[in-house]
Amino acid sequence: HFGSCLKQAGQRHTLSHLFLYPKFRRARSVLGKQTKSKRKWCRQLHRYHPAEKPGYRRRETACNEKTNMQSVRALAWTFLSLAASSCARQECAGDCPVVTGSRGLLQVHQVTSPHEEPTSVCVVQDGRCFDMTMDPTWDEVHPKDRGEMAELQDDENEHTFESEQVELVVTRSGEDLRWLNALPQLPATVYNRGGSNSLLPRNRSNLKIVHQDNVGREDDSMLRHIIQRYDSLPKVTVFLQGWPFGHCPGLLRSVRRAVSALLDGDKLALLAGSGGSMDGLMPLSGTFWQYNVPEGKVGLAREMAESHFEPSASAKLHAIASYSEMCSKVLGGAECPSLQWTSEGAQWAVSRDRIRSTQKHVYEDGLSLGEGFENKYRGLVYEALWPVLWGAKDWKPTMADDVSQVAWAFKRARSMDSHCLGDNERRSLVFSCRDRPEFCERRRQMEGEHSEDFQAQRSSYQVSPIGEPWQVMVQIEPVIWGDATWAPKLAAGTSKVLPSFLPKVVAAASGRLQLKPESGSSDNSSSAEPEPVVWTVKARDKSLLFTRQLSSGETRYLGCGPAGNARLTAQEFVWQQVPRMDGWVSLKSTKDGKFLTLPRHQFGRAQLRCEPRYGGSFRDATFLLRLLEREQPAA
């Protein structure tokens, strides 16, 4: 069986196919450099001497031919190793042998499962919806680093890890977790806090899924895991979000590199601080923010204060006081550091010794603090303090380019080497299509863009079958930057906490469109709490028509009133899509060129309006069209 498989592989793999294998490309690159060097040596060894003129070219040619033959033999053995690896992983009735041996080229080691195949997952990046293929082959070195970091990469088939060595800890709240199929070598624990079971990874012996209530953010699950496993932690723990590619487009390779480097000091030295790596600690993000607490430059914590407190000076004082207080409590009463570097997303590979450098009761006390303001404040503080808790008070990113003061942070930096760099050498955010299904459906309908993975999921959404007139069912939600709720500004001179509204658009009795108050109250004359408006969206050329069916059977449209209020109208309004960041849109009326906006300067109200030129800021005119899922039949 094994010999037959090798013969077929030899017939199947042409030279062009071989270049799809990272190992073959790496071997060719290294051997190419060696061959060039040896040819230079041949030329110097048999350089022209007048006394040996008749034979010097013949000896140089023979030397070159010998060098070429050595390279061909090495590449041939590389090919045989790849073919043998492929055959050993094929499904067979137990009669397919596993070849082992010394650290030569021909090595085949069975991984966790003999059936591992690349996983294709639909993603959104740079305004496109496409399938991203995730290869389970253990590969640590980015293609751009094949020369400089070739020593980092061992044979990709020999990596299997025990639970005592490493553990992935993933917090899920509905995200697509099939990307975990591409890391079968690593033991993993998933804290599953909701979502479709169809998006979970395949079952395997080193995967554990723990079902939990959907409460808290990633800091909640990280704290609970540390407390529960404090005395039985593996050598390395890798904390990840349910969809980690938003902070690290090249996550798979970065995780493999982090695990190998933290378990092998020689590899850590080869990284030379890439991404801010240090002994026992490595971030899994490519974006970093520096906070300056005395100046109130504390990132989203300051932005939340600016959104909910008036005037701005009061918001700054509140941000400094509240952040300092939470920071000190998280650190067990210690003084809050003035300057802190934050790795965006709280995704880390960290050693057992560093976690235990902080006593267990400090983690327990932190968990008892609760989530805080907007049910996320504690998580924002922990995001900046994980390195401090893990004994790296002065940690900062390295091999990163600094950008001067940005928004409500003091500095921003982004990795400038291959750390977290995607295979396409892009650093732009990668979203799951499960978070942007309406965008993918719109691209499919209007641009002919195709994703096989999205096509397989399409029937789970409220969309018309292919071949029928196109329409989808959506809710319009304003994009809130950093906050969980939205608050309008109050009149000048007012100093108080602002009212909060949920990012859900409801219709008042008058037909005016507004956000749903967090308290559940509204100006609707009915005592019942209003439900978010569900729109039926139809295509008009490459523009959109939003309709709503009233209980009376009448049809109303998303439109604009004479006073500039967005409202339900009896007259049709067609809306042009203005693309924003990967799936978000602005809606521009084709009738008068006005934009659907949610301006903050409304003196206490939260009404949607029709304004020229965004009404002041493009943030006020950025929306998500949330495609609704079909109701699943009761079991």
C-alpha cells in the first residue's frame, strides 16, 4: 500500500506542485544559496593559472557538475519525504506504516489524526469576502523569513505536544472556531459561551469543550481558568479569543512560533524580540497601545468616559480616577504604573512560572470585582495589565514602528516584521463571515463574489433562494466605537451622566426612527417595549430599498421627513451604499444625497437623521446591516 502510494505521488507531483510545499520551497532556497556558494568556491579553487591553462576549465566544470548533482539529490530526498508524509497521513485499514528514523530528510511522524486536511473558512478582509485556507502542517516561519529564520523550522511532521507542555485556552461567544482544526498538534480547551455547534472544531482526543453561561469578557474566562488550574498549569498557556485573526491575521504561524520559542530557549533567542517576545511571554497581536494614566490617555476607558460624561474635562478626571482605582485593585493594592503598553486583544502565550509569579488570591480578588462600567471596564484594564501581573512590568513591543499620539491613547505601535503577518503579507483586520454575512451576501449578489463556505451557510439566513427575486431580512445597527451603549451630548453647561441607548433601531408611534433606551422606555405611546425594526431589503440596480410591513398590511419605507428626521415613509427612498471598513456601510439617499446619521449633538435625544456630508463625522454615519438567521425548528 505504501509503495503504491509513493508511486502515484511520483506521477502526480509535477515540479509546479512541489512549490506548494513550504518545506520544498525552504529546501530549494537553502540549497540554492549553498550551490551558488559552492560554484564560487569551484571558480576560486580552479581559477586560471597560465601553467595549467589546458585543464582548468575542465576541472571547474567537473566541480560544478558534482555540486549540481548534490543539490539534485538533496531535493529528491525532500520530495520523497513529502510524498512519504502524504502517504502516511492517508486513511487506510491500519496497514499504512509510519516511517521514523534519525534527523534525516526521510521522516514521517504520525500527528494527532491521520485525516487532517486543510480547513477553508470564509473571511472578510480589505473589502472582499473569500475562503481562507488554513493548513494544519506545522509551519513556524513566514515565507518572507525563509532565509533569516530557517533554523526555527524543524520537520513539520514531528510536532505533537502533551497537555503537560502546552494548552490553548479559547473563549468563545458564538464565533467560528473551525480554525482550530488547523492546530491539531496542540491540546486545547474551549470555553463555549454560545453559538452554533456547526462552527465548532472537529472532535479530537486533545480537545476539550466546556459549556458555560455567556457572561463577561475574555478576562472573566482567563481569570477563572488561571484560578482553577493554578496548581496544574502546563509549561505554556496560550490565551486566545474566539476569532483571534482580528488582532493577528497570521495567527496560526504566530501561535506555532510562540509555542516552540517558549518551550525552546534557543528558538526564543533566534526570534530576537520579534513582536515583543521575551522569556516566558509573547503577545499574539500585531497592534499595541501605550497608556499614560496621569494624562488620562487610557484608550477605550477614556473614550467611554468621553461618550458618557459632560463636559470633556469631567470625562478626563473620571477616566483617570476610575482607571487608577480599578488598576490598583487588579494589582492587589499595588500602585498603578503611570505608563503601560497594551497588546490589543489580550491574546498571549505565557509560561507557568510567569502566571505563578502573582499569587492565586490576587486573581481571585480580581474576579470578585465584577465587570464594571458598561460590563467591560475591568476587561479593558486587565488588557493593559496582564504583562504586569506576569512579572514584566516594563514590557513593551519590539520590532514595531511607533506612531505618535492616537485618539485617546498616548502612542500606538504596529509590528514591522513577520509577527502576526498574514500569508498575503497584509496586516489589515480579518473578520469572520459569520460577523458580516449581509456583506458577503451583498457581494455575492451585486459583485458576483463567491465563497464556497458562505454558500454552504447561506441557507441558515433569511435570504431568498437563488433564482428568485433577491431580498434579505436585516436590522440596521449603528456602529458604536468602543462602547457597549450610545449616549447623546447634553446642552452646554450640563454636568451629569448621560443617558444610555442600545444600538437597536426602533420606530416610535409617529414613525420616527430612534435608538432603544437601555432602560426600555421610549416615547412610543404603547406601554409595550418596542422591538427593533426588521427590514426587507431589495436591490435596485446596485442600490438598496428598505421596506417594512405594518400590522395593517401597509408597506412603509426607510426614508427622510421634511424636518430631516429619518422615519417610516409611504414614499419610496432608494439608498446607495458607501463602503466603510470591511462590511460596514454608510447609506446615502439617491433622492437628495443626504446620509443616514446618528449625530451625538442632539441634547439628550437618540434619533436617526438625514444629514448632508455625514452630519459632521463619518462615525455618525457608519452602520452594520445585521442579516437575520432563520429560526431553527424545535428539537
